[in-house]
Amino acid sequence: MKLKHHNFHWRYKNLILTFISILLAVSISKIESIHQFLAGLGNFGYVSAFIAGGLFVSTFTVAPGAIILFFLAETFTPWEIGLFAGLGAVVGDLTIFKFVKTGLAGEITDIYNHVDTRHHLKKLFHSRYFSWTLPVVGALIIASPLPDELGVTLMGISRLNSLQFLIISFFLNSIGIFLIISGAALIK
């Protein structure tokens, strides 16, 4: 008897997993033992900020990375967190750049293709007047609290070499993390 093998395919699995990741990270952070563990990460110094920065750039790990960064803000200054988490974010962005080329961007493109069937936005971005906007929009996404996959993809479309990308990624991530941590400190 021959068994049939069915391929299971999730539509928008990256978006669904991102949403689940955020819910899970927020829920887990409210458990007292996990809360104490995250608060204890400050004992590992700048290594914790570096790791949190690496986690902060990915769609799947942005929520736990942000939670760790907020806990580190209780121990370190926003400048310290920004610099060391920025270095970790560069490693995360390079990983995304090298290994994840179509994941989330492909799903967003699929949604876009269903919403804008005549591709007005795509035509606009590929015109000679707006072609410079792709790296600028990518840079804004990298500097924002949004996960970096789409920003890295947009910057990858431009003609940046690896060194330019690394420098821009470090600067943007460091400034973005610094601003988020500073803003969180003001809210407290």
C-alpha cells in the first residue's frame, strides 16, 4: 500500500509566526521566573546587549530582543546599549542579507500583488524619479523598530557594496536602538 505524502503549505507563515512570536514573548516576559532571568541578563554586560541587538533585527525574534533591551536599560545607558546592540544588529542584518532573501518580503509582495493588481506602486518605485527611494526607505526601516528583513532587501537592491552596507547598518541600528531605549526611559 502506497502512502500519499501531502505537502503542508502555510500562506503568510512568516507573518503568522511573527504575530505568534510577539504574543509569546510578551506572555512569557510576564512570568516572574522569566522576568528575573531577563533582568539578570545585565550581569553578562555588553555581551547581552550584543545578543539582544542580533535578535532585535529579525521578524521572528524582534519581540524577545526588544524585551531584553528594555531590561538592559535598567543597568546600562542608552549609548552603551545602542553601540553594543548595534554591533549585534549588524551581525543579524548580515545573516538576513546572506540567508533570508525572499521570506517576509516575498509574502508582503504576494499581499501587495493581490491588493494592487495593476502594480501602480511598483511602477512608481521603478521610475527614474523614485529609484533612489528604495535605499532610503530601506534605511528608514532599518533605523525603525520594525524588523529589518524588508529594509535589508530594499538596500540590497541598490548598488551598495558590503562595507557600505555594514557601516550604514551599524549606524542606523545603533541610532534606532538608542532612540527606542531613550524613549522607553522617558516613559518610565
